[in-house]
Amino acid sequence: MLSNTSLNKTFSHIYVEENAYSFPMTQEILSKFPDSIIINIRHYKDVFNRPGQDSYIQNMSKSLILAVNTGNKIFEASPVCQNFGFGKFYYCESAMNCVFSCDYCFLKGMYKTSNVVVFVNYEDYLEECKSYLKTGPMYLCASFDTDLSAISNLCNWQKIWEDFAATNENLTIELRTKAALKNFRSLKNIIYAFTISPQDIIDLYEKKTPSLKNRLESVSVAINLGAQVRLCFDPMIYIKNYNRIYSEMMDIVESSIDLSKVRDFGVGTFRISADYLNNLRKSSPQSSAVLYPFCKENGYCVYPESTRSELTSVIVNRLERAGVGSKVFINE
């Protein structure tokens, strides 16, 4: 088994598509890694999708891939995603994969690599989004196949979407994150959705992510700046003493945040496409989070209904007692 000292640093190798060099975002990113080895490639899939990759090892030393997305950029969201009452519910691939390393992340099931792709042709994304907006208002998860907030020091994708939303009132964007940023925009159509987990879960399964304390500090900053904030207790993970662990987390949340100032709340349990579960188990082979004997429902692996209900009720009951039950969206 390799030790961390025998591995290269994250992004020590950067693969760049030949037609990506002319884009300003490419040059901006490369300027931040003067010591990285730059490797020219024809197409990002030649690296990202190549056979025989070991995502478990790669995760300790990720490479970066800069590419031009010539295909579709915006997609209809999966039915297992919460739409929070919006009719037209979409997501986009501004980037693929995440710098964090959560054991249960669906990205580990969807991709057979831990390397990260950043698409640099942002103007094409905005044009495609404009075409959707011609048919009416839309809700867009701009940070879906990655965590854009977590890579905001790498590229300006989050700011691009924030600026675009600022000039398009019919567009509501959600920026889902486990990061702990301090800069937020106070606009009604930009929603900062923070994944909130107990520290026990973070320590066990959400490697490389900020602590619960740091996340809540970031939430407080966003609320004080007048930003739209969503708290996502999702996915909840079944764990020994889950009732105590999640209850203690809610004690901390309620003592740190004025829940009445939160836009809404998402509550849900772990769920993943059955097609992704085997890959996920290969990437997190020792994690109890993915070794649970899940049930299969409509092509998805989930906890038994009774377990889902028990888990979500811990959070929902607390939110109802806090007087914000009408703003809770449940996805079991």
C-alpha cells in the first residue's frame, strides 16, 4: 500500500485539451500552478474515462483536466433530487468530480476516476442557459457534479453563475457546498445550499471537508449578509447511536443559527443509483457508509422505509419544534 509521502501532490499534473489553451480560464488556472507538469491531450475523455484506473489511489493524488465541453451542458435533474417546489429543475456540468472525498458521494459511483475536470468555455454555458430561459423561469443546480465553492480559489465558475443570475431574474441558481466560504451575494435568486452533517459523520465519511463548526460559521456570515440560505441535512447516514448524534448536531445548529432566517431546509437519507453502488464500494472499500445491505427501489439503493423514516424524523421533529416545519422538504 502506498503512503501519502510516495504520492504526488494534488494537481501536480494538469492535462489540457489542445483547443482549451485559447480560453482565458485555462490561462488563469495554469498561472496558479507554475510547478505542475502540463500534459497536452486530444480530448478529456482519453484521460478521464481511460480503463484500468484506481480511483482509491488517485484520490490521494488527484490530477486536473482542463477541457472544452462541446456537448450538452444543461440537463434535467434526476427524480431523486429535491426540486424544492420548482417546476423546471435542471443541473449543469461546469466541472466534474470533487476535491473533497466523501465516502458515500454518488460521484464516486458515477465516475471510475478521482481526477477533476474543469470546463473552460463558460460563455457557451451561458448561451445554452439563455435558450432555456426563453421558455420561462428555470431552477438550475449550478454546483451538482462538483462543489464549485470548494474550487473557487481554482477558477471563477461560481462567480460566473452569480453574475449571470444577477442579470437574469427568471433564473434561480443553487450552489450546493460543504465548503466554508465568507463571500456571498444578497440576491433572491441565488441560493447557497449548505450540507450540514454531524461532526461524527464528517470525521468518518466526509474526508477533507470543513468541520461542522466552520460550516455553521459560514452559514452565519451568509445570513448576516442577507443571502438566501438553504440548510441540507442530506444525505443522512445510518450509524450507531444516530439519534443521539443527529440530535446533538441539531443542538449545535440551533445555538449557532437563527433558523427563522433560513430560506428552507432539505432533509433526506442516503440513496444512490443501483448501477453506481459497485463502483462506490470499490472507491471506498472500507467504509461502513456504503457497505450497508441496502434495499432496491425503482433502480435506486436505499435504506428500508422504516429506517428512512426514523432518520428523517430526528431532524424534521426538531425543525417543527423550532417553528420552521412549513419550510422543510423531505426526500427519503
